[in-house]
Amino acid sequence: MPTIAFFDTKPYDCQYFDLANKSFGYDIRYFEGHLNVTTVPLAYGAEVVCAFVNDRIDAEVISALYDQGIRLIALRSAGYNNVDLKAVFGKIHIARVPAYSPYSIAEHAAALLLSLTRHIHRAYNRTRDGNFLLNGLSGRDLHGKAMGIVGTGKIGKIAANIFSGFGMKIIAYDKFQDDAWANEIGARYVTLDELCAQSDAISLHSPLTPETYHLIDASKLALMKPDAVLINTGRGALIDTPALIDALKEKRIGGAGLDVYEEEENYFFEDWSLDAIQDDVLARLLSFPNVIVTSHQAFLTQEALTAIAETTLENIRLFLEGKNMPNEVCYRCGTNECHKLKTGKCF
């Protein structure tokens, strides 16, 4: 029975993977700690390692896993920016879950925008304390406003459809435009600068690559409307966080809804309620009344967790049986498209 070492495991991981594993029968060993160079020995005797977004899969970790005989790291996430692809080349295969429930991410983005524009988070805290005053809770209609969608992959398109349902005008930015889709829903592609300047709200749905690192920086924030709301359910480093804090302090934008944070590794998915947060940038973000930070939970729906578990275990099955993995990430192209087309492999 093949053994899989799971890192950064939470109760919901165990619940959904145990359920999905009834069809596979693997020996799953769950570990709460992150995968890093000090925890690699926990994977001794396993054939496969399963990791998540905040596990550190750098050259040192890869070398140590390879020495222990690990030949597959199965990511239970879509993103793989935490993997040193150069280091895995010729040593360890990487598989991911490219799609689970894009609706879960898109709907969370909508929830953040609605909460911010109608001050739901502030009203909730007030009424819990018996304060039913409406002062300072005036919101605005989304209907008729311009919604900027950055990244029009599966999630971005679903988000655009949701916001379009509110009666918002959709403008979009993507390096690879889908004009047929845009014409179908009445969206309009523009440059990123134009999107930042014209949008009343912006939702980020781009992958994190060297090209998109700090895609929203000080120059882009300076273009935004003073009441514009920025939503990020993609990856934290899409935004230059210190620049965002400056814009918030100077009231140059209206607010931010963040499900991700570029230095989230030490805090997200853990309970820090009894400790002082040592990350001054994160602490400052949490201090703004017009900022909502959720703990990378956009994916956390029953449907998404089921799909993640089933796809991850299926990736492992294909690898162990020596079959082509459509969800393998290729070092050469930085995606998994060559594997889908069966035109190349990492090895």
C-alpha cells in the first residue's frame, strides 16, 4: 500500500481526503507542520509528499526529499509559486489541482466586495455590542458601477458573470484576451492602467509569476479612484502591500478586501489570537476600518474540498501507475499545457 506524507494538515483536510481515499486505499500520514528542511525526515518511508500553498519547496527541501526517494510532490492547490521549478528539474515531478471550484473563489470575491461597500463587517461588530446606530454605514449601489477584472481565466470569468449580474459594467485586463467571451457578456478589454483608472472596484484573479509580482504597485494605486475598492483572492504578492498601506493611509483608495497576503506563511491557517502579531505590515492592514482580511479561505467550500481531494489522489494514482499526468507542472514551460497535449515532459 503506497504511503503519502501530508504536510500542513488541518481537520478539514483529513475529513475530505479520508473520504476520497476510500476509492484509492493509500496509507495517508498526516502532519500538522509545514514542509520545510527540518520536517523533511517526517516523510521517510513515503512514496509521495502532499503539500499546500505555504509549504516551502525550495532547493534544499527538494534535495532532501530526493535523497529520501521521493519522486512526486502532489500539490493540493492550483498555484505552485512556492516550488523551485529549476531545482525539481530532473529529480521530482510536481502535480497540482488546476481547477477545483472556481465558483468558490469568485463568490468569495463578491462577498468581500459586498461586505466592504455596505460595511457589513462594521455593522456586525456594532450590533454585537448593542449599537444599532447607522452613522458612518452609508454604502453605495454596485449597479451601474465599473468592475475591473484582472485575469480572465476560469475564476475571473465567473467573477465577471457574478458582478455583471449585479448590473455592473465589466472591464477586463489579461495578457491573453478572450474576445469571444467578452463580446458574449458585454465586457471590454483595456490596458491595466486604463482598468485601474476607470474601475470603481477591482478584483484580482491572475496567477503569481515573475511578470505579475506586485502587479498592483504604487503607480497603479495612484491611478485608482479615491473610492475604489481592491479585492484580492489570487495571490498576496500580486499587490505591493506597503504601497497599498500608503494609499489607504492617505485615503487615495476606498478600501481593500484581501483573502491572501504576500507574507502569510507564518500566520494564515494558524491561531494567533493569544499572541501579538509580529508582522507590522499585517498588523497595520488589520487596523484599517475599510480593510477586510480573511485567512485564505476563498477555496474553503464543500465542493472545492471534495474536488481537491479527488484530483490530488487521482494525480498520485496516475504517477504510481506510470501514466501521463495531465496536471503535471513542467519546468520547461512553467505550466502543464505540454502534458495535456502530450508534447513533452519535464524529464
